[in-house]
Amino acid sequence: MLRYKLIRNLLLLSLALAIALPAYEFLFVHPAYQQLITSETEKEAVRYASYMVRTLGLENRIFTQATLPDNLLDRLRPVSRDTQLIKLRIFSASGEIIFSTKPEEVGTINTRDYFRETVAEGQVYSKVVRKDSQTAEGDTTQVDIVETYVPFLADDVFGGAFEVYYDVTQSVDQVRTLSIRSHLAIVLMSCGFLVAIFIALYRAHASFRERDAAELALQQAYEDLEQKVVERTRELQNANTLLTEQINERVQTQQALTAALEDIRVDRGKLSAILRSVPDGVIVADNRLQVLHINAAAETILETSMEQVLGASIATLSRHVDFGKEVAERLNRDDVPQPFDIELPCGTHETCVYQVRLSQFMPETAAPSGIVMLIRDVTREREIEQMKSAFLGMAAHELNTPLTTIIGYTELLTGAETAREFTSAQIDEFLQMIHAKALALGRLVDDLLDISRVESGRPLPLNYHQFDLNRKAREVVSRFEAKTREHTFDVVLPSGEASICADRERIDQVLDHLICNAVKYSPGGGRISVFLKRQDKGYRIVVGDEGIGMNKEEVAHLFDRFYRADSSDTAVPGVGLGMSLVRHIVRAHNGEIQVSSQPGRGTKVTIILPEVPVANSSGPAGSTD
């Protein structure tokens, strides 16, 4: 089979591709994942240290025991809740440990070269320490960590440093698992590709062999015929018999050729079937950018047909996009043409975004003989990218607002001159405001952590208790009645005690989100109704408002992460996580949630919760109240 040059070259090319793809993934992609973990962890450590310096009031100051606040442990308690933060230490400018989460290390002086030559010079120093390896200070770790020293300057002089030990075991394991899976998938795909190529080449080899045999037989037949005519001119009968035999042989040879051509036609049909079955659009053009083939998916995307564009320039494929200009620019500019996005009208959207990838093919010569265009629908990916960008802006705003208030009031209270100007009542008011903003910030962070936990496949932790749902509803409503005077609350509760076994804090979180949304999206005031009714082995909770309402499309996306019906600059503040989290909490309790809304007439949210946990609920039943 390898004596045919074309088959040999195709087989060698296939083997090279099958080896190159897994090698590229192992040599480049996996190390890039590892480097990304280290870089992101180092950034996270710098943010931790910067946050703690601002929180402790150590900006532009030389770190000493005297500069550290007395209630340092209390201030660092929110940070210490991070389970991935293994150890935190504060160094003075001389390298002495003036604070450590391990008190026995306080007073130790770091004399290592990296501390004097790197950290003391104002540069961040990080070291990735694998499990059962030694840290920069000679300690053996039981997990994969990133050890980061973050220096701080006071008037361009080294003032001290923070050291953060951050556990990246889970991230390393996830990257390792992802790499193993992707490597296995690539290997399997490569093996499948090799098998398919080998089968195709084997069939092509059989066709070539049959053709050569047929040609050889035909040539031999002609030679035999001439020889017998010369030698047996007088033996007409025998000559006729022999001639008949030769004719039969020729017929058989022709049949063999016909069968070989049929095999080639079948192979071409299979190739066409493969192109038709590809979900992405595929367009093949020659080196003059004239269309040679277009599959069914591309016909649908471009609203055209093979008959209309066959042999025409790719510039005529669509009236909305000049493919000729776009392709020519990339072929002339890059050795490897880069993909580009286009917008085309489609059925479900006003426009859909498609990504166009180009590749040149060279069958037998070094010069390119044409191009292949692959058109893939990336509308959803682009929408997700825009949604994530919008979320980052909203999250930054929502996090910055309480932080600004907390920082402002703490600067007033800690200022040497301004602190004496406030009365004790004003100081109490400031502290209450700081506490309230810190709680709001904590709730936002908890929501983000809950959403992250659910999206990563882990269940929400539930702590079941027996409590009165009536009383819980009154508590939540009372909180909002104290905040607003523009709204009236219509609360209908069943008589007696509405006993339920559920996670009390999570149910409080659900009611708080629902009533908060009802208030926020009723900017003109109005009636907020809270209805609670006992039904078959559970309770029905209905929260309604007379606010701005939503259309059907907005309701369909209500439970999407980061989705907000009004995302303009004048919209109600929020990051779009509330209703997504509410649905996860309700489902974790094996409950149901429904939403009905009309623009300008308000929204009604209905929740059905079981009275007692069912068998597949997460978490055991807790204490009874």
C-alpha cells in the first residue's frame, strides 16, 4: 500500500497530526493551566494583603508591634474564614515576624536571601510548593500551596510585608483532572481519526490495485491476440475461439473497472454525507475564491443554495457580509488566518453572531490550492461574554458602595483630630452604619459563594430546624415595614402555628429576596402582599406587588445568573443573583417556584415548600425550636 506516493503521504500526515495534538496539549496547554493558577493565586494574595493594610490602617506606615491594632484578630476574623487561606504572617522591615496565625512564630526573624534581595526591595515573591515539599522557610506542607510575600512601602522605604499561604490543592487537582480528560479525549479522537484515514486509504489502495491489474490484463490480452493472429492465421476456428475468449476477458476487465469506479463514487458519496451532517457551515473555495462546495448548514445560515453559488465568487455568498474582502484581508495579512465574527439575520434573534474560521488546503503541491471556511454559531457565547462583563461592572459597584461607606466612617472614627468632635451617640450611629454595610457586603459575598457552590455541582448545605413559618414571615415583613413608608404590606397568614422543618436561615433568605424585589421594583409605592396557606403536606407562599412587572421574555430569563430585566444606568441596583439563588434554595428543599407577571401590573411569585424534609433532601434534621 505504501508504494503509492499519495497514500503514503496522507498516512504520514495523519500519523503526524495524531501525535502532534496530544503532544501539544501535554507540553503547552497543561503548563499554561498551571501557570494560570499560580498567577491568579498571587493576585488574590496581593488583594488580600492590600485589603488588610487598608482595614488595619497601615498604609504608608512602618510595620512594628506598636503600629498593629489591639483587636487585630477580630479584624482579621472575616479573612480567616476563607478555608483556602492556610497561614497569614506580618513582617516588620527588619524581617521580624510581628504577627502570625501561628502565635509561636512571632519574634522569629527571616534571614533568607529571597527576603532581603527580593521582598525588601519592594517586589512580590511567590513560590509554588507541591504537596510533601518544603516551603521557602523549610517547612514541609501537606497540600499544594502558593506562598506569597507582598511588600509595602512607606514613603518609598520598605515598611514591612505580608506573607500569605494559599491552598491551591483543589485547583491543581481540577486542572490535573481536566488535563487528563482532555488528553484522553484528544488521544481517542486521534486514534479514531487514524482508523478512519487508514480505512479510507486501504479502500483507495484496493481501487488502485484493481485498476493496475485490469490494465495489466488488458495489455496482456492485446499481446496474446496479436501473437495468435500472426501464428495461427490458418487456424480460423481456433483463432475465433481464442478471440472469443479474449473478448470475454476484456468484458471481465471492464466489469472490474466499473466496480472500481463504483467504489470511488460510493466514497465520494460518504464524504458528501459527512459534510452534510456537520452542524457548522462548511464552504470550500479554490485559490481564486470561487465556491466549489457548500454544505446544508451553510445554505441555511446564508439563506442560499448550492445551485445559486456553485462556481461564483465567495463575495456573493451573502448580501450582509462581503466574504471576499474579509477573507482576502486575512490571507494577505497572516501566515495563519485568524477567525473573525460576522452578524447575520436568523429566526430566533434579530441577528445571530457567527465565527468564521479559515484554513488553506494543499493537496499535492506546496502552493495553496484553495480554502475551507467553517461558520459556527457563537451567539450564545457572545451573549454570555456580555453578561459576564455587565456582571463584573455591577458586582464592582455593589461591592464598592458598602466598602466606601465603611472606609469613610472608619476614617472619621480613627482620625486623631476628627474623632474628638463626635458625641458618643454619633459614634454609635457611625458604628451601626458600618455594621449594617458590613452585613450587606457579607450577604452579597455569601450569595456569590452560594451561586458558585451550586454551579460547581455541590449541593447547598441545609441545617434543618423545626420553626414557625408564620413568625418568620412576620419578622421579614417587619424589617421592610421599618425601611419604607411608601408601601403598604398586606399579610395573610393561617391561624395558629405554621410549623415547618427546613433551614430557617435559608427560608429567611428566600423571603428577604422576594419582598426586597417587590419593594425595589415598585418604585411608586403600592401594596405588597404576602400570602401563606397550608396545603397538602406543605405550605404555599405567594409574594405579589403592583410594580413595573415583566414581559414573557424577561420572565423566561428571570432565574438566569446575573440577569436583570432592566440593566440600564438608572435601573434598580443589584447584580442579578437573587432569583437564581432563591430557586436553588427552594429546589434544595424539594420545593417548587413559579412566577407570573405583566408589564405595568406587577409580579407574583409562588413558592411551595414541603412541611417536612423528603428522603433525598440534603442535610439532617437539626434542633427543634
